[in-house]
Amino acid sequence: MRKIIIIIGLAFVVAGLFWPWLVKIPLGRLPGDIIINRPSIKIYIPITSMIIVSLIITLLMWLFRK
């Protein structure tokens, strides 16, 4: 369990260091992400972005398992 927590912490540090370049990745603005703007409410459902993030995490977990 400690190893997983350390890896997650390192991933956050790396993401923080590369943040200026990571914000340029179009996650959250992909076709298939649903945005509903009404005068009194804003709903955002990032379906496509979450599928891509899930695939990347699954691939990384599969690679680290072997």
C-alpha cells in the first residue's frame, strides 16, 4: 500500500512540474464532452475525456503489473 501512495504522490509532483504544458492538452474540450449552459445553471459532463483518461490509467497499470 505504501508503494502505491508513493507512486501517486510522485505522479502529482510530476503533473505539477509539467502543468504549463499539460493545460495545452485538449482534455475537457473533446467532441463527446457535454456542456449545457443555461442562464441559471452550467452542467459539464466530460464523457470522452474520462474514457481517454481511463484507458491511459488502465494501460499504465497493466504495464507496471508486468
